[in-house]
Amino acid sequence: MTLAQTGIMRPFLLAQAAMSPAAPSPGSKADYTLRIAPVTVELAPSHILSTIGYNAIAPGPVLRMREGKPITVDVVNDTDTPELVHWHGMLIPPEVDGTQEEDSPPVPPRGSHRFQLTPGPAGSRWYHSHAMAMDDLHKGAYTGQFGFVFVDGGNDPGHYDQELFLALRDWEPFFTATMEDDDDDTHNGPFLEKPAILNTDPNGLEVSSMIYSINDKALGSGDPIRVREGQRLLIHFLNASAIENRRIALAGHKMKVIALDGNPVPTPQTLDSIFLGAGERIDVVIEMNLPGVWVLGSTEKIVRDSGLGVVVEYAGQPRRPQWVDPPKVSWDYTLFGAPNAISPAPQQTIELIFEKIPRGMGKFNSWLVNGKPYPHEREFLLQQGTRYRLVMRNRTDDAHPMHLHRHLWELAEINGKKTSGIIKDTVVVPYYGRAVVDFTANQPGLALFHCHIQQHMDYGFKALFRYS
């Protein structure tokens, strides 16, 4: 079966075709055009929302590129505010990475900008707005400005019948003082970094949501994923949330995890469910061996019932969609590691302590890295070619998806459990826990390090790495 035969993907394929007209940019025609403008998203016939998106849809079109083949992208901004398009997981220079902190040029209001970049590495990447939002929930990652990038390395064996790109998303965010944080999957410890004395000051306002979807449809709306017994599905999952980490499952089926953040894992594992921090991607292969009509969605009932799911329908099975709770097993990155691999030894260690100051920014919490919010003026200086170890100590009651721009890192330890061979660009540092990653400083220029939850980043949870 081709992608064009897969109902849930049809809008994204049509959107790709619509990208061919060049933006009003000088010179030759661009390879891709992204137009930022208001869009409406019909999550369900009874629920249509307005947001900002790319090319008249949200999520934006799936962009397929060839690793190492230079491309041009015209970004046209039809809104009244400056915008930034970040190419998450790409190893590209800071001037095209799409972040204000790295001095990437913004796309001006009612203007356009042409970017030239060389895609890489191969695998599942994504693009999204990197604009600050602060207390405006109609900006930045709260909008519909996100989409998949798949960088083709030319070595896909193609042992599957369907390839799907599924983005997990929450919509219509709001501020609340009573947010229940039960999705971080790490409340069972060990709490290696829990302070002896906790700050018991009242928390500031957090961002939450009660409306969810996979791609642009809530559970029960839009076309199901249609399959036949015996087929193999390759699914690229993305947690495109600006707010939450998520666990998902396909009822009655197992998922074979083959890549994390687009990078093949040393040891693929077959699991009942998977866990994605905000910004993370997971690629899985699913054997369709249990005819029926099932739900693929959040393992949290309230979230699934509020839209985070899609129906998977076998041919000739006119039944009601079924959900079966998967076994409750804690997420463990180290399952995918290479037990006997020998990784390059780090030459220098950078300690990073994360703290929260309740209501440190008026009615909002503030977030500190090593005792201070952003900026950290020339505090983190990298030497070209040096192998660094980042020891991330999370002394807060949140699980934080941490992302370093323009670099890939290797997970070395999670909550005291050592591993190797797992290459990622985003790692969830557990609740009161610790994560250790190693990377080689081989991408000169500014590199932003931050929590991928928009509100945390906006209120101080970021730092700028520089090359000396």
C-alpha cells in the first residue's frame, strides 16, 4: 500500500504538492516554501479552532529531504509578528537553525526570508516555531506551527506496507493553578536529586489543555488508519506538545521501537506502549496480527477521551473501536542501548542543576540552571573537538525534556543506570532525577540548551553554549 492510499496521510500529501509555488523571494525558485498564516483546524465536526499554521494546514506538510543534498526554503510570514522556524534535530549552522538566541534572522511581519541548509543526519526530524510566547498562549509552540521533516539517508530497506507520520498534540491551552502532573512516568523514582528540604511556596500558574488530537483530528473524527491482517506498519511518532510528555499504545498490539529521535537504536525492543517527552520522536514497526477495530492513543483515559487517539481498522471488521489498557511498566531508555559498546571517554564534565522558584516571575514560576535564569553570559564555553559530559541534575517536581540545538548526544546514564549507544537530541530528565549525556563539540557557533516545554523555556529554563 502506498502513502496515497493511507487515509490519515492524504491531507499531508496534498499539502506537499501545494508547496511548489515559490515565495516572493529573489533568485531561483526554492525547493520548499513555508507560508505562515492563520488557519482553521477541524478537530471534529463540532469543534473547529483557529490558530497559526504552515501552508494553510496544521500540522504543516511532511517535508522529505535527501541527506547531504543542499536545499533552499522560502519562509513567507503573512502574520503581524516576527517568526522563527527551527529545524529540530538538524546539524546545521546557527544562522539557519531558527532561534533568536543563536542570532538566526527572524522572518519579518508581512515579509519573507530564504534559508539554505544541508539536511542531516538521516531520520525523523521536525520543524516548528521557536518564537517566545511568555503569557500569550497564541504564540510560539502553542500555535499550529509544526511539522515533520524526514531526511532520507538512502538505506531504507522498505520492509513495511504503510508508513505513517503521527504527531501528538494538545490545543487551546489555558493557565491553571491546579494542574495534575501525572504523565511524566517517573514518579516511582529513584529520586536521586530530591532536595533534603523542599520549597513549599505555592506554585505559579502552569499551562494545561483539555483538547487533544493525533495530527489534525480528535479520536473518532476523520478517517481511521485502514490496515489488513499481516501488514507491517512503520509509524513515525512525534510529541509536538508545548506542554506535556505522553505515553501511548495501540490496543491489543505491540510496538517494535527501532529509532529514537530519528536515530536507529542499537537494540530494538518490542513493547506494549511508548513514552515521548515534548519534542521527542520514536519510530516503531507494528505487526498487524489481531483483526478488529482498535484505538491507538494515550494511555491516560481522560486524555484519550478528550481526543488523543485514532482508530485503527482492519479490513472487513465492522466493529466498535476497542481499547485495552497496556501493562504499567516504567519507561526505560537503557533497554535500547548497546550493553558491550565502548564509547569515547568524555574529556570534560559540565554540571547542570535545575531548580524551580515558585512564582519567581510574578504569577508564574521561574526556572534556574546553576542558580540563575537565562542568560548565562559566557558561562558555558566549548572547545572545538572536545568530548563533553553533561550531568543534568533535576531538583524539581517535573520531568523535563531537555534539548541541545545543532548537536546529537549519547545517553550515558539515567537515574544511576548506565548505558551507551543511544543517540538522541532530546532526553527527559526524570522527576527529581538525573540524566547524563556525552557529546562532541563539533558544530561551531552558538547552541541553545533548553527545556522543550514552552513555558519553562520562556521563564528562564535555557542556556547558551558558545565555542571559544
